[in-house]
Amino acid sequence: MKRKLLTALASVVLMNTLTSQAQVNNKSQQRVIVPAVPFLTISPDSRGASMGDAGVASTPDANSMYWNTAKLAFIDKSIGSTVSYTPWLRDLVDDMGLIHASIFKKAAKDQALGLSMTYFNQGEIQFTTATGQPNGTFQSREFNIAGGYSRKLGRDFSMGLNLKYIHSNLIGSQVVNNSSSKPANTVAGDISFYYVKEKPSATSKDKGVIYSAGAVIQNLGGKVNYGRDAYYLPTNLKLGGGLNYKIDAHNQFNFLVDVNKLLVPTPPLRNNTGVIVKGKDPQTTGVISGIFGSFNDAPDGFKEELREFTGSFGVEYWYNNIFAVRGGYFAESNAKGGRKYATMGLGFRIKNSYGIDLAYLVPTTQGSPLANTWRVSLIFDMEAKKVSNPTEGTGVDN
């Protein structure tokens, strides 16, 4: 689908806004945080997406590099991979999509390595001149490649590190109104932690509870520059908790809760002439000061800071580690984008080595651009070797 963009800056803002926020109203007090490369915050896999975009403390799988790399040290398979596809904003355009692939390898009993790639096709852009005449087209695209390492620091605790390369080519090399643009390239890192504790039943080895918790800081890195202004990466803090309840040898539930906050400066309050009257100018705020200041820089104070947290809630039921039913809910303050949607999904496994996950998003507000969003993920566990100690895994083979 072709979209008309008048200037390079307008293109960057439009792409980021469409991708990172779905339901924005016109209230004057609304200050939505819109960082660069927001595709890094889109849940790439069907399992996490079907549970309200929760996954920091979920049982580990091949998509753990996105949610929490530290989980890979506890995975109970020696090697596996996954690939996912998500058509994006299909109620608005017909040529945007996200492809994600990930692979992991257990390097030792307490260590694991991972590699992932995310490619975001933003579709074809049609440029116009100042008089509205066609001025060429461009295929907008972004991607990132990440490598990860996870290691146990104790029987129940692990740490993970990611290093990623990010490329964002929104409008190519264009000169519009004497303003030149260029593709943006940068590197960033993630640091993550995971804790899991198993409480087996005293009456049966097939019953028990597994508690888990995780913390992740993602996309730590410098600003990205498209040739005119510098933009923050979507550095964000994720905290999550999980509970895996084994009813018997065939039935179990997973319950998840995630909380997320962007560690990016809040847009300041400006008067009618554009002068800042409250808050700080993001263009003059450094990355480190912006991260630490993101907890107390909102012009409306503490109540606005609380609105910048989003919540994800998910539940998953497994029958015999073969069939799964999932559901969840994601909530964001109306003053910070207003995304609110329910999610649902299914999972299937064959011979404990191959599987497919499906997810579907249901907005709670009419007219949401996220309507009809679906995902599909394929899972390949190329060598299904279980560990002998039950605390090495987390109870679900997926």
C-alpha cells in the first residue's frame, strides 16, 4: 500500500506512531512516549502474544531471547528453534509484517547460547514534492540481529546478556526541504535475571507448584540518528512473575503477570508557541540521565509516572504437554496511548519435538488499528534431551 509523506521527519514520526500506539485520542494532556525503532517492543511470538504480551517469567522456550534470555539456562532441551510471522496493522495497510526467528543451544548443564533475528517490513512509501507530485517510492524496513548468553548463578537463579545490532531504514537517503535523511544503525544490549523454585507435592510426583520471577532491561544503547534529529531507543524495564500449577500427570496451568515501563523521557509540556513550560527537552537529555530521569520527569508528577506502566496478564492450560489453550489481557493508560486488548491462542506439539502456536488479538475499543492482528509460530526442537534433575527444567516441554 502506498502512503504519502511530505518530509523526512514526518515519515519517521508517522511510522513510529503507527507501530507503537494503537488508540490515541486528541486530549491535550496526553503525552505519549514514542521512541525510535518501536518494532523492538512488538511481541514476536504467538505464545507470549496470546497471553497478553506476558513472558518475562514464563517457562523457557526458543523465544526466551526476546522475553528473558536468563531463562535459557533452565531450558530442558539441548537445542531448538522457532520462526514466527505477524501481519501488522492490516486494517490500515496491506504490506506490513514482522518476521522473527530464534535458535538456542545448551552449551553446558548450566549455560546456554542463543541467536535471534527480527525483520520488520513497513511497506512501500510514495514520496511527493511540495506541490503534491509523485517523487519516487521506497520500501521501508528495519531489522535487528541479537546474540545471547545465559548462565546459572545458583541452583534457582540465572542471568542473561544480549548484544544486538539494529538497522532502521525508514525512507532511505532523501533530501526534502533542505533536510537530508539516512538509514540509522546502532548497537544495544539487554540484561536479564530469572528465578525459579519448584515445590513438589508431598503426595504425588505428578503434582506440585513452580514459582518464577524475572527482571529485564532491554535495548540499552545510544540514540539513533536519521540525519536530522536523534531519537531514543525503546529502552524498557520489564518485571514479571509466574506460577506453574501441576494438577496431575496430564493437566497443568501457567499464570503470568508482567509490568513494563519505557525508560525514555516523558515529552514536556509546551505552550502554544512550542516553548517548554514544564519538563525537560528530550533532545538535550542524555541517554543515561534520560533512563534514570524517566521515573520522575513527567510534567504531571507521580500520577503521570504511574500511567506510564503497562500491565500484561496471561493464563495457559496444557493437556499432556500436547495441547494448550491460552488467554490474556494487555492494558495501557489512555493518557499514554490507550492500548487495551484481550488475547487468545492455541498450541499444539507433536512427539515433543515439533509444534505450532497461534495467537489472535481482540481490541476492546472500536476502530483500533490492531484489530484482526494474528500470529503464527513454528517450533522445532531438533534434539529433545531432558535433564535428569526436575529443577533443571520448569515443567512444560515447549
